[in-house]
Amino acid sequence: MHSLIAVEIVLRDRIPDAGKKPLRRLIEQGADAGVLTPRQAEYLDYGRKIRNGMAHGQTTRTATPPAMAVLMVTTSFVIVTEPCAPAL
């Protein structure tokens, strides 16, 4: 869940007119603008659905399959660290 919070902060910074749009819309805009690849958007949307279920009390206990959890967290890490990478 923490990785999605970090991604949301980065997307709000990198997408013009992000304002207070929900994460779903930020992911869509990020994919449309080329900030996210289609695969990254897919993984992040999967994580967003899990996060929303827990945040809104629809899901009280969930287990993400390890393979999907790794993909989601790795994707988040790449998106968050990419703007911070030193220029070569």
C-alpha cells in the first residue's frame, strides 16, 4: 500500500492538471501521456483495487499472490525512483 502512495505523489507531480483526481484517473492519464507503460498501468490498477477495498472496508483481509505483489512493488519502485536517477 505504501508503494502506491509514493506512486500517487509522483504521478500528481508529473501529470499536468492532476489536481485531486482519484488514483484510477491518474493511472489512466499517466498511461495516455506515456508517463506509464500499459503494463505499469495494469499492475498499478490491480494494486489500486486492492488498496481501495481495504481503505473502504470492503476487504478486511487480503493476500496478494507473491508474483503479483513483486510486480506491483517493483513497478512502483521504478516509477518513484526514475525522476531521481542521476543524469548520465
